[in-house]
Amino acid sequence: MARKKKNQNPPRTETYRHPTAEALLRPDVGTQAQFRKKKPHAIYR
């Protein structure tokens, strides 16, 4: 069976921009603590 020809020019896609999207609450890279604070040892008795 013959192979199908590849589409030479695939349809162009545009990036979608949401009109109300804002990324203001995202902290800058490196401002958050890298490791969590360790909890004190549990006392069972």
C-alpha cells in the first residue's frame, strides 16, 4: 500500500492570551526557603 504524503505546510497555531490572567502573586525565583524547617522530636511519654 502506498504511503500518505506528509502535509508540507501544517496549519499555523496562535498562542492564546487570556485577557484577565495576571501573574503578580508569583514570588521571584530564589526568594522562598529552599528547605523546610525541621519539627522538634515527638515525645511519646
